Amino acid sequence: MAKKGRVFSGARPTGRQHLGNYLGAIQNYVALQDDYDCVYCIVDVHALTTVETTQDLRQNTFEMTLDWLAAGIRPEETILFVQSHVPQVMELHAYLSMVTQFGKLTDLPTFKEKVRQQPDNVNYGLLGYPVLMAAGIVLYKSDIVPVGIDQAPHLEFTRELVRSFNHRYNTKVLIEPQAKHTEILKVLGLDGKEKMGKSLNNHIEIASTPEETTKRVREMVTDPARQRKTDAGNPDICNVFTMHKIFSAQEEVDMINVECRRAGIGCVDCKLRYAANLNKNLAPFRAKRAELAANPNYIQDILHDGGNRARAIAEQTMIEVREAIQLP
């Protein structure tokens, strides 16, 4: 079956992935492979804008690669690579920066957010992050970029940058990528309030053991108004019940919905049922991951091959870019 075009997406190497990553991005990455030629990048250079130490960068990249592959990324058809293995992205970043207005960068909401988060480390790379992101997208002649609502301004910035470059150099060499709006599921953390994330330590890693997973699930906040098992609960405001709707059979979801409201099932039982279903759902992923982890050279071969394939596309684009600029 003919593919609909080329998809590009990238993610920072944060190590072992959690449920929020899995439900919000990784499952979408896997599904897109059926209809598109996919290029997925682990953006290690982007990570340098916020990290204070790089001692875990290589291990985090390895762990993320394991999770993506175990979840269903197919390297024989999908290009999976590390950003720094394709130096052409830095060259294109430099050329695109020449047609980027300073005010555009400082107005982007993500930059303002990062300045608030790290006021003592507002570096040039952080300011130019969107330009590097744009370079990564257009370098591979990407037709489609899957984005959530919060990422839409960055993709629109990329589209504007492509128009500016093509106009200045009277060319059509760079392609304006189109947004594929995806429903990025907001997965709440163990506290049931904040978005799941490692920085808050409110996450559940998908590669955890069943015992570790059950322990974390037992820490989840349920209906805060329910103090005793004999109290009626409200599943509508319970994060555990929300996750049941994703990982449990409909029959069990219906049962919990009824029994919780009449105190027929307690929170501990509800959590243990969710943990069991979550572990059952993730069992094939974990088995595949263990198999992959036992052969680290194979993982490196995949990234090496992905880098070679990505560089081939990137260099062809750069030949056209250099010609358009009329570099000697």
C-alpha cells in the first residue's frame, strides 16, 4: 500500500518512558507507521539546552530506544536515529537562523515557560531551540508533523521560517510541513492532579517490574472525599478509574463504576485490579524489551543504520539548500 507521505517527530532522551509518554506519544508513533514513511529522532542536542550534566545522556538514549522498539517501532521500515548523528541539522540550523527574527523567538510560549523554569540558565541554545527544531523537521522533507495543541505555535513558526527562507533565496527547496493534530492524552500522575512526569516523581515507568508497578499504583490518590471503604465513592473524579477505562475490560469498568458508588468495592481493591490489568497489558512489551536489552549491540546497529539513512536524506536536502543560497 502506498504511503501518504513522510512523518517526522522527535523527543528528548529522558530515559525509561512512563505511562504518559506511552499513551500520549509512543502509541501514536507506532500507529502512524501503517500509513506514513516515518522518521523518528531522539533529539539529544535539544536536551543540552536544559541539562546541567550529560553523564546520563547515552544511557537515557539507549533506554528510550529500547522502549520505542519494544512498543512497536519497526526499524526495518522506520528511520530511528539520534539527532547528533546527522550534523547537517546544525548546518541548516545556522542558515535558518539568518532568516529568523529575534522577536519571534522571545514571543514563543515555550521559551517564556523555560525562562521561568530555569532563570539562571537562559542560554542561546534555549532561545534558538525552535530554529533547531524547524531544521530537524524540514531537513527530511517532512510532509506531516504530529502535534498536540500546546505544540502548534512551534509548528506554525516552522512553516513561517520555511516561507521566509524560500522567499529570501527565491526557491521552493524547503517544504512547509502540515500539522497532524493528535489527541494527546493528558495522563495524570500518582497525585491525580499534576501531569505525569519524572520531575515530580509521580510517574509509572512502563518498563517497571510487576511488583514495582503494583507498589506505585497503590500510592495513587483516588477520590479524596472517600475516607473509608464503607464510604460511597465518585469514579468521575478518580484517576484510578480513569486508567481502568484504558487498561481494563469494559465489563470490569462497568462493575467498578457501579460498586464504587455504593461502597461495594474499596479503593485498595480497585487499585490492585488496575495494577493487575496494567501489568497484563504491558507484559508483551516488557518481554520484548528484555529480549532487546540483552543485545545492546543490536540497538546500536539500529541507531547506526538509522543515522546512515537519515544522513542520506539530509545531505541531499543540504545540496539543494547550498545551491539555493548560492554558497561558493
